[in-house]
Amino acid sequence: MTSTVPTASASASGSAEQLSHRRLLMCSAKYFRIDYEINPYMHTDVQPDPAAAVAEHDRIVAAHLAAGRTVEFVEADPMCPDMTYTANAAVVRGDRAVLATLPPERAPETPHYRAWLEANGFDVTDTPYAFSGQGDALACGDLLLAAHGRRTDARVHRVLARHLGYEVVGLRTTSARWYDLDLAVAVIRPGRTLAYNPEALDQPSLRTLRGLGLELIPVRPAEAARFALNLVSDGRTVTMTAGAPHLAADLRAQGLAVVELDTTELRKGGGGIRCTALTLDNPA
Ligand code: ARG
């Protein structure tokens, strides 16, 4: 048995380590409920325990802060039971944002996100087409891995390219279980390393992904089903769900610090750790 001791981190190696996902927008879970069923995981007869949900969310916030990240908050609205999943608000790059066009059940969230982004100096645009925000659009250096065909209309990709200057890489998931791309693919090191569930992407998407020249970490479907890929990585620390020991070990073997947290309550809404944080510092 060999044990991998993470040696003096990448930052000491001379190559300029680029950290992002260090500035996050979150929203309290105090009004988190299952009022409707818009993904296969939501069941109105299986409600989160309110105190446990708040405690679970608090531990995620605490883990981000302990990793040296900054967390900002948009005020929760009692009429918006899914608002704790702020990843769906928009995609942000530099000082620009493209606002999501959420399913009708979640549409009341959007004015809150627009107001917060505008008040904080972002140049916000929107689109008439369905768009799941960062849930379906993962920044990876100058690339934006963007899904279409479920919560995001392919016509949004042009808007993302134009307003944010990304080279958009279009991907499709194989099932409504992966209704958002952030359940199927995770950016571990922007421009360098991705993790993905090979069963969650269709064949053309797998070919596209494998042609990008990035290091790819395959994740076991059973772990992906527990939302293992719904993680936040800043290139140094990975904050992820418990219950995916193989992925956690793979990431540690790469020299990353890994923090595993319980996500029992968030799962009832069909989301996990990545879903609760909109990245505000994707480099322009
Ligand atoms: N209940 C929410 C919905 O269906 C969950 C969103 C999860 N967010 C994500 N980025 N995957 O919209």
C-alpha cells in the first residue's frame, strides 16, 4: 500500500496557479421546500427538515470560508423555495453576467438575482430562451462547457459567446436525471482537469469532451448518482458531498485538499454543493 502525501502544493512549483471559485454568491436555505416537482429527485411528499437543511447549508458556507473563499448572500424570499440553488441564477465572467431563464416555477427568483448582480456592479443581460445559468454552463478557462436540450435552449450558446467572450463547447446529457450539466461534469482545475460521468453524456458529447486535450477523471456512475460531481473546486480545495470515496481519493491523489460534507437535505430538491454557489470570479 502506498500513501500519497500531498507535497508542497502546486503554488510552490513555480507554475502560476490560477484560482477561481473563490468568490461565491449563496442564499440561505431557510425557506427551502419542495413545493413542485421539476426534476426526477423532487417529491412533494418528501420534504426537507427545515432545521437540518439550514444546518447543512451553514456547514457548506463554513467550509467555503475555511478554504479562504468569500461568500456573499442574496436575500432569501419565502415565495422562492428553490432559491438556495443560486448556481441557476446566471453565468458570470469578469464584470458581465447572463441571467438565467428558469422554469416557470422558479421564475420569481430572477428579479432577485438581477437586482443583486446590478447592485454589485455587473453588466447583466438576459435571453428569451430557456437557460439554467451556471447549472448548465461550466467555465473552464476560455471554454464554457454548456449543455443544451434540457433546461437550456441551444440558442443561448450564442448569447454566452457574445456577451461573455467564451468559446462554447456544446454538450448533451443522456437522461433527465442529469437535467443540469453540473450533475454530470465538474471542473477540477480550469483549463486543465475535469471529472465526468461517462454514462451521463451522449456519444457525440463524449467525443467532444475527449477531444479537448484536458485531463479527464472518470467518475463511477453510482457516485455520480449521489451528486459526487456537484462540487466546488478552486484548484486547491475541493468541497464535495460525502458518499463518493473513490472520487475523493482520486482528487487527493492529485494533491488537492478534499472536504466531504453531508448533503442529505439538499438532495431532496435534486441538488448538492455546486448548486448552492454561483461563481462570481470567473476570470475575464
Ligand atoms: N430544485 C432545483 C431545480 O430543479 C434544483 C436545482 C439544482 N441546481 C443545479 N445547479 N443543478 O431547479
